[in-house]
Amino acid sequence: MQLRNDGKMEIGKNGGVSVIILNTNELEDLKECVPSVLDQTYPNYEVIIVDNASSDGSIEYIKNIKKKFANIRLVRNSENLGYARGNNTGIEHASTEFVVILNPDTVVERNWLEEMVLAIKKDPMIGMATPKIFMYNENKGSKGELINTCGNDIHFTGLSFCRGFNKKGVYNEPEVVAGISGCSFIVRKKLLDETGCFDPDHFIYLEDTDLSFRAQIAGYKLIFIPSSVMYHKYNLNLNPKKYFYLERNRLFLLLKNYQLRTLMLCIPSLILTEVITSGYAILSGWGYIKSKIRAHLWILRNINKIIERRKEVQRLRKVNDREIFNRLIWGIRFEQLVANKSMRRVLDLLFNPLFRVHYKILVEIL
């Protein structure tokens, strides 16, 4: 990096990185996140903070930081655009070779960025890389031992799960994964130019799963990098609003990304997943039932839009669904859905053997 004539930092395009942090009234988190991002061993990067119309003093904090660091930029939105459109705004301001997406409720190690850059540079067909994300330990600062996620596990019916959640000492080697975590990942700007950024209609949730599908459809690999370490203030919770977006976006991304033959062949397991998600809604109360109904109604009302998006995605296709299926999982991680251990065991014994048989058949015939 070097200073331009106007005193701002010049980011080299070859190997340059734009780290995008989307903020929506998360001042206290920014006070921990931003200093850790500005203390990286990798030299060639800038930080673009995109603000979704915050009113908690975030803007003043960012402006003060900007006075001390030349490689930080502020982009202000006049309204809350959500995760997808908000991050897309930051991507539009990036002209570097790589883009990194980072949640503000995180703290990163000093070599977090360098390790991701080194990994993605090893192969031009590595399109995205995601770090090892630990749970932030409130009592011991950022040094948590329990895993939040090591990339995402994606069930073949569209459900997405944290890989390695609440475990210790696992996933210590780099490997190809089915999905990156939207909490933090690095992506080639070339890939985003080719496949598009986050789908703005996702607004929030599963936009990382959708982008992971598109990248793989276009022939890119996604990898997990355990040497890149960070910590996330993560809470596993679900409310009716989140449930609506998760269910709507799950159906949305399946209809866009799978080949038509795959969708038809998946119908038995899709019905089984509808039984599970509907049962969850019924047991959780009327708010969840309404959210489930709203999710399906949104799909029906927007079918023309979905068809157009589907055409756009399928034009990217360089690999068939069988290659992608080999990276997906057949078992639902009920431990991330149900608190009661006895109920989890029952659900696992009741449903996962059926998913396993159907998945094995699909892999053979796709």
C-alpha cells in the first residue's frame, strides 16, 4: 500500500483486498471488531464499512477511526437495506482482486486475512475461502474454544447448518466444503462479476448458501482454511421473523439453483422436509405457522421473478448437480434445531434414515 496525492491509501489491485463490514446499530461490536481488522499482518487491504442508517453513534465512531487510519472508508445507506443489499453496496465500491465479507460482531486474529489470501491464491478455481470461526467467549475475551462453524454444511433440501458447531479440536485441515459462512469469507471479485453478488431478494439469511451454490455451478471450488482464525458472538436462536426468511429463502434458492430434473427427483425428500418444518411451526406457535404460510405465499406470488432468476443462474452452469451433491449432506442436524435431547434422538431415527436412502439413490442417478 502507498499514499496517494490526496493522502488516501492506494490499494494494489494485484492481491488487493477490500474487507467489507456491514453495520446496523452495532457500535459496541464495532469497537472490538474494527481494531482487530486494522491490525493485520497482510499489508495490501482496505476496510469498507457500510452503514445501514444507524442511529447509535456508529457513524461518529467510524469517522474518528478514519482520522487515524488511511485504509478505512465509510459508505452510508439512507435506509436499512438488509444483509444482501447492504453488502452489495460495499462490493460496488470495491475495485480490488479480492473481497472479504465480515460480520461486525466478530474479532479476528492478526493473520486471519493473510491466511485466507494465501489459500485462495493457490488455485485460480478456488472461488471462495472461509475461516475457522470459534465462539466468542464472553468471560475470556475472544479466545473461545468451541467452534461456531468451519464452513457450512448444506442439506440437499436446502437447510444450512454450522459445520462443527459446539465441538472442540475438529476440522484442523484445509478441505473443500459445500458452503462458506456469511459471517466471514474471502471471494474473488472476478467470481462476483461473473455470477452476481448476493441476491437482493434474500434480504437476510441463506444468501451465503445461495452464493455458494452459484459459485459451484459456475465451476469454482469453496474451501475451508483452519489457519485463518476468528471469533463470533453467535447465538443459536429462532423467532417467527427469522423463520419466515429461512423458509422462504430455502425454497427460493432451490428453485433457482437446481436443474429441473434434480428438483423433480428431490420431491420425496422435499415433502419430508416440509413435514419437519411444518411440524416445527405447529409446535412453536401461531407466529411460526403464519411465517410458514407467508413463505409459501411469497414463492407463489413471485414465481415469474423466480423463473427469470433461474434462467440467469442456469446460464452460468459448467458442472451438473451430481458434482455439487457429493459435497452436500443427507442428515439433518437436529441438535441445531431442537433443544430436547430425547426429541432429537426420535427425529434422527425417524427421518434421517429416509433421507440417507433417498440421497444415495439421487447421487447414483443424477
